[in-house]
Amino acid sequence: MLKKSVKEIEKDIEDFWNTHNIATQFKNLNKDNNKQFYFCQGPPFTSGEAHIGHAWNHIIKDAIIRYKTAQGYNVFKRAGWDMHGLPIEVKVEGKFGIKTKKDIEIFGPDKFIAECKNFAITNMQAMTSQLKELTVWLDWENPYLTIDKHYMESVWFGIKKAHKKNLLYEKEKVIHWCPRCETAMAGYEVADGYKEVTDTAIYVRTKLKLKSNKSSNSNNSSNSNNSSNSNNSSNGHSSNGHSNNDNITDNNDKFNKFNDASIVIWTTTPWTLPANVAIAANPDIDYCILEYKNEKEETEKIVCSRNSINRIFGGQKSKVKKETKTKKYKDDVFGVNARTEYIKIENPENSEESKAYEGNKDEYEGYEEYEEYEDENLNITGTFKGKELENLKYEPILNIPLQEEIEHKIVMAKELVCEEDGSGCVHIAPGHGEEDEYVGEKYRLSSPSPVDESGKFTIKPYKGIYIKDANKIIINTLKETRKLLKTENVTHTYPHCWRCHTPLLLRKTKQWFLAISKIRDELLMANKNINWVPDFIGHGGNSRFENWIKEPTDWCISRQRYWNTPLPIWKCKYCNNIDVIGTIPELAEKGYFVEGGNLKKINNESEITDIHKNFADNLVMKCEKCGSNMHRVKDVMDVWLDSGSASWANLGYPADKSMMFLFPPDFITEGSDQTRGWFYSLLVMGTIAFDSPAYKNVLYHGFTLDEKGKKMSKSQGNVINPKDVIGKFGVDVMRMYVLSATPWDDLKFSMEEVKNTDKLMNMLLNVVAFIKTYSGLDNYVRDKHKSSNEYFDKIKNCLQIEDKMLISLINSLVKNTEQNFDKFNIHASVNEMEKFINIISRYYLKIIRRRVWMEKESMEKETAYFTLFYTMDKFCKILAPIAPHIAEYIYRTLFIPVSEREESIHKCSFPEYDKSLIDEKLNIKLEICNNIVTSVLSAREKAKIKLRWPIREITINIEQAKISDLNEVEEAILTLANAEKISYKKVETIIKIRPNYASLGKKFKEKTADVVNIIGKISDEEYKIICRDGKIKINNFEITREDIKTETLLPKGIVGEKFDGGIVYINTQIDEDLFRRGIAQEVIRRIQTMRKDLNLEELDVVECVIECDGEFSRIINDLKNLIEHETRTNIDLVLLHSEKISKEYYAKDWEIVDFEIKIGMKS
């Protein structure tokens, strides 16, 4: 009988499942049970094919669902799909050649939205089929779709809750913007889109604007008596945001110091200079006034940080010791940040600064070199702290109309300005930078943002020019006006759109936000009640997730696109009143259709067939404050609000409240990228909507990479398609392989390791074939009687040691599997299952082969069969969540003939373990036995002695106390190691001492040869002294342990191998008796191979002719009966070339050792 392959078995099982509707029956199992388990599907995005990451993710989900179902839970396992979003829009744009949002308006928003819907549905159907092929039994017939109107209603419900809690607000803020997609981007979208780019950085100078005391004294004196009537605030700033010291009137020294000087700024974004309003300096770092000769040999004067001179001008360097001190500060925008400040130490050894450093080492990171500039063409005329620059005015960097309207000044921003790069002076454009915006708000600066949605300028002289194209124009202008000091190429990371990969820009726009910063404490408290697997991802100081929610930024939720859930906000353009809609009934109650310029009241919610943008934009409401018409704001929502509402939208809430008793989900799992994605959005929206954690247990898993640890990509040609793996090895091999991996580590997908899993599966199938064959020959069936406790009590005293071990092991495995699955540590269970397959195949079956080979009935045979069926009954049921086809095959092959059983293993309960049958001491003995046999096999490999060749003796060197543990397993060791005898003793070894030339040459130089001669004659006693004392003196030479090398040699004919707890030695000498028996085993192997070729049944007895020379015949003649018994043949030994093997024989030529033989067989 030919054994079927894994793929053939899977095909047969699929046919059985389809014929008997097993998947449907599985879906409806435990419907009446009170035990509930709510699994919430993290919705895959319907933008393409299911990849290997989808496969791993869904196989994990399916394994947990099958386990919980087998435990008797009524598992809510609805599939779900994420079907909105920019990726789908980009795909549809590509299909129709759409380049811009203007093109979409020409194409028609209605038509565009319909095409997005068709694309999403088509991909959903394709991906459903692909994931079904992995035998993932979710409820695919009733999935939740984020494009369904009631799902979108659930999202609206969450926004309404946010509005009620005063967490929803509109504000003009600087935010990342994609000029191609023409939409805002949230921080988490930006975080994963950084790419390394090379940009042109520029150093630019602009003149300081100063007034002397002489020109302002009269004004000052005339106003001196009116100071009490001023509107100046106590902090030194006037009510319009300008300092009292705006005009520098302190003294003539400041005028003389900075007169005719230019301040130098550095930027990597020249396109932001048209929006410049200020320059930021650091009050605490050293600045200098530097005179230098320009290209015309004219002396010019600039202001920059002292540490930046070399970066600006290049030249000679001199190194000065500096201390680095890191301070942490807190502010509302940036949270807790570390900045590095420098303290110059002229004499590091004796200075007061060094003493301060010694006393506060915990505050400092250490010493660091910094560079000072020395050049005869440069002259530092003065140094000062940055504080002196505060409120100085400067001329516009660009002479353009917008800049002429702005009063430019220098402000202090130590959090922005550091000494490590640039000039120590940072150009501030509050309309184009998040940190710039913070500085602008602090100093009440204007914030022009002269760039439109497509990234083009809205002002002259750059109007209509794309910002990146304007860079060259601006640089040329600066060169022409002699303000450009230097250009350089800088490689840095820059954010790009996560979907279209266009470089993003920062611009000031009006957006809608959720005030996440207000619910920080609630998020942290909710997270404490979530069980994270592994815990370190979600909890603790180094937790990726906890650190993310500790410093939350407000969430920009508005998007200027089409294919998303629309924002449910209607706004009155007259009084700015807003109404936020939370349900479709509320929309029906308040809404009007616009028909031909007239309003028609919505009569009931059935008239609301959709709430996508194109539908919702045609609904108006009446303003409750002024009675005017309110229109919906045109924005749609961030797509993460869709999936972030899944925990209740999946249950149909608020349209259907009947399933909310399941909330929150018991289990979710997704990849590591969801730390800032789905895990976060679920927690935020669950906290806002229900003041509750949005899930109870979360399993975090890594990415799938190629076997070298590289990200898979089509361009690299290293993508592994799950369909290809399944096509070659089958579903269950792939499932077992991915589930054996530690989930929170990245999976380096290796086809070689998949092959190893395939071998393991075939090993398991061989076990099943063995049981089926031999139990079939003896008509053994594990019926209800033989499954009973009474029957077990009857035979348990007859169990052999190997039976007890296997029964103990399977009960331990069931217990550990249950505990591991309950902790979502599936991989630990799979790894134990793999060990179990090896033990039952390579150890147990070999030990009991003689017992089941007996022709007559016996208790030895009965207990062997009982143990095999008892074990496999439990094993196939714990295997079912991992490898559903193979588990079903084992179940149906070995157990389904019994009528009392369920028709499918997937309708069976998870097995119970019998604690009384778990013998930990026995398990330890089995482990020792396993280790010893493994080491014997390694020693055999060293000696090049095949396992089928018997060896005379195994010597085990182990602690005396453990020898008694081996008494019970000695026979098993001998059988598995194919050895005659075991002894317990220490094998005498020979220590060979050799000179260590590397040590001797340095130490003894010209006397080395003499010492080498002495080392060659060191006696055993002298060597013992070296081991004891570390040295010995011979002939006035002190020889140490480092001067010698040792090699431990075993006696001839002995090979050793270590194992955990000792060393095993094998006798490699093959005498004539062992040789004859080895040859006989080689013949048996060849005959068994030919029986398999002929597809013979186990009991078929066949005629066999062996043509060989006289010597070979003499060797095996005495063992002919053994060969016939083992191979079920009648053997005739004849001389070579006797032509006894006719055409009716199946014949093969073989070479055994140095003998050439021919074997012919016929049935």
C-alpha cells in the first residue's frame, strides 16, 4: 500500500469536509453554550493579494479559535475587511490615469467613489479565497465591511461621544501634508514614512538692523514720565507681543558690537524662507562676531555660534576639551526631551567646571572633543552668550512683497538650537514647521503659509511654482544678492507619503482633531487592564506601546479625500454652530435632501441608503441657533477611525444592541506595526466611546522577512507567496512551520526549515501507517470498551516501561498545550508536539516493533496497541488547531470506525489530561534516554558506523546517583542504539602535551628550543603539578599552564560524545559476528526497499533470489532465517551470473560494502 502525501491527504480531507459541511457545522458549534469568547478580527486592507504576513497572522487567529471552540466556547469569529482609504484611491487613480484631485472632480466624485467600492469588493473576494485556502475558518459568509452604512454609523457614534466629552475640536495648525494626494497626514502615518534623502543645505546671511542711543534718547526721555500708563506686561513683552527692548537702546556698546554685522542661518528647506518671520538663537551657547575677507578682499562681519565657524568656512582645527551635559525639560508641545548643552573647560584637569562635573557625574554623559577654528583670514572680534541677541531686528532674507510686511526679530529657543549642526541660528517659519509653530505661538509671531494644497506657492514672485522647484530659484536669488555664504549636500531622513511616496511638506491648515492629550491618564489606566503577550510590549518603562501613549499628541482625524467614512459634522457658515451626528436615526430626524435647490425632509431612516461623502454632502440641516442651513464639512475621516471602532462596530452597535454583552473582545492579534496603528486606535476609541479597554488580550507578532532577515519586496525578488508554499508542501506543513515560530520575533521565512517540517509531518504519517497496518493485521480496534477507565485499570499493571513513559508524556503534553494556549503561547506547544512526534517515531515504535511483530496474541502486543491508540487519540485532538487536515486524517484513519464518535475531529472536545498518569521522574528518564541515544548516534556518525550495524558496547560516564535512573531504560537504550551491552565506568584517557609556541617564543626567546624539548618529556606527575599549581620548574625553566597545549586522546577503537549530564563512549571495533549481522541488516534494508517498490502488503510473502559470490553467501547463510522473517520472503542464495533470476522477477543490482549482489523478487 502506497502512503499518501500530505497534499493528497489534504485533498481527500477537503472533499470530506465539503461533502459533510464540516466548516458550517464548526461555525455553529456551541451556539447554546453560555461560555462566550469574542475574537475581533483586525481587518486586512483590501488593496492587493494576501501575502505571507497575512497568512501567518490568520493562521494564529484560526489556531486560537479552534482551541477555544474545542474547549466548548461559543466563539464569535466574524471576518472583517478594511475597505476605505488612500491606498485604494491611489490604485483607482492609477487605473484611470488620474494624477490630481482636480482630475477626480473632472472624472466625477460619484463615479470615483463607485470605482473605489468596486475595487475594494473585488479584492475582498479574492483575498477571502486566498485566506480560506489556509483552512482559516472564520465566518467568511457574514464579514463586517467598513464600507457598510451601519459600520460607518458605528464610527460616527464614536465621534459623537468625543464631541460630547469636548474632545473634538477644529483648529488651524501646522501639519504634514501630501501635495500629490492633497490631504493632511497624522503623526503616526508620517512616522513610518521616513526615507533617507540628500538635500541642498544653505548658509545664508542677512543684515542686523540697529539703532544707536543717540537716535532714541530723546524719545526715551520724553516718555519716561508716562511709564506707569504703559500696556506692557510684567514679563517684558508688550501686549502686541513685542519686547520693551525692541529698539536696541541699552548702550552704544551693543550698537558698536553688532553694527554692520550679518547674522547667519542654516536650512535644508530653502523653500520655507519666503515664510520667514524670525531667527532663533540659544541663550546659553557661545556666539561670536567674526570678521573675514570676502571674495573681493573686503572685510565683512558676521554673527554665528562659535562652534559653527569650521562648518561655515572650513580650515585648520584645534581641539579643546568640552564637557557634555544632558538636560531634560518639559513643555506642552514637545513633551519630555533631552538636549545637549556644552560647557567649555579651558583646563579640564583643574578647573572649577571639572570639579562640578566630578560631583555630579550622574548628570553628565562624559567628555567630548570639540573644534575651534584657526585661520589668518578670520578674526574673532568678540564672544558673547546667545541671550544678547534677543529682540535684535534683521533685514528680510528675501526681498519679496510678503517679507516686506513682516517685522523680523531674533528670539530665544534653546529647545531648537544646538551646536552640533548649522550656524547656531535657526530660521523660523511658523507656518511651515511644528517646532517653529510652537516658537511662533510663544512669541506671538505671524505665521504665513503661502503654499496651496498641491504644494505650489500662492505669492509672487513664486506663484504657481512647486516648492521643490522653487529651491533652485531661491538659492540663485540669494547668490545674486550676495547673501549666500555656502551650499552643501546633506543626507538626512525626510517624511514621505505612506501610499504615493511623495515627499511631504509642513503647512498650516484648518483641521479637525481629537484631544488625546486630555485622556492620557485614562488611556494608561485602560492599558493596565489589558493582557499583553508578550508583556514587555505593552507594559513597563521600555514598553513600545506604553511609551507611545504616555506622550500622546492630539490626533488629526480629518482628510481631504473621497473614499473614507465622512466626518459627521454639519456646520453653519453664518454662526459657526456645529452639530455632530452619531446615528442614522438622528440623521433621518434632522436631515433634509437637496432636490433642485429645494429642501425635502427625510421621512425615515430607510431613505438613507448610504452615508458616503457623495451622499452625505447632499444632506443639510437647520441650525438650531440661527435657523440657517447647515452643510456637512467636506472632509472625510482618517481611515484608522474605521478599524479603531471595530470592537463595537463588529457587533453592530449602535444599530443593533443585542450583542454588546460580548464587548470588549477577549482576543486580538496583529503585527508589530499595529503598535501605533490598530492597537492604539482601538484603545483610544474604546476609551472615548465606553470608558473601557477596547480588548482584554492582545498577542503581538513580528514581520515576515526572507531567510536572511531582509524585508520581502518584489524589486528584490525575495517575496514568498503563500500559494507557492502550499502548492509544494500543503497547508498543514505551512501552518505548523509558522506556528512553531516565536510570534513576537520577526519570522525569517526559510524554505529549508519548511522542508524539515514537511519531513516531520511525513514522520507522523509513518506512525499512523504503522499503527493502521499492524493493528489491522491483528484486528485491533479501540472501541468504546477499550477506551473506558475500566479497561485501562485492567491492563495498566501490564504496561511496559516504554508504554508508561509515552502515556505520561502525552498527558504532560495535553496539560502543557492547554496552559500554553491559555497564555497564547502557541509556539511553545508546537515545539513540544514536534519533540513528541520524534519520540514516538524514532524511539517508541522501534522499541515496540518486536512486540507487535509477534504472530500470536499476547498482553505485550495488547498493551502496545492500547498505548498507541490512547496516545494518538489525545494527540490528534491537540494537533487539530495546528494542522487541521492531518489531525482529521489521523482521527478518521484510526478512530472513526467506532460509531459512537463524532464524524469530524473538529466537532470533538479538547482532550483532558490525567494528572495521576503524569510521572515527572519517568519523563526525566525518557529525556536522559533520548539524550544518550542522540549522543550515541553522533558518536556513530563520527566513527562512520551506520545505525543498522550493531556495536558491542556503550560506556556511559554519568554521576553515580543517576545510574539507577537508567536501569529501567537500559533495554530501550540498547534497542535504539543497536548495541549489545551497557557499562558504567570512566574511560581512561591519554593526555598528549604539546608546546604552545605563541607563549614560549616571547618568554624564552633563544632558549625556546630547550624548553620545547623539556615539554616533550613532561611526565604524568609533572603534568599533575602544573594542573594543581599552575606552573612547574624544570632545569631552571619555569613552565606555566599557558606554555603548554593539551589534547585528550581516547584509547584506540573508542569514540566519545558528550550529552547533558555526562559522556557516552562507543566501542567501534567490528568483529566477525557484528560484521555478519551488519551485512544481514544491509540485505534486509534492500529487500524492504524493493517490497515498497512493488507496493506489497505487509503480510505478502514473496519469493526472493539473491545472486552473490561464495564469500557473501557464507556470511549471511547462518542469518538467512532472520532475513526471511524480517522481510517475509523465501530466500534462495545462488552464485552470481547463475541466471536464476528470470524476466518474471523484479530485479535490482546492489553494492553492499565491497560485495556486488543481485536481488530478484516475485510474488
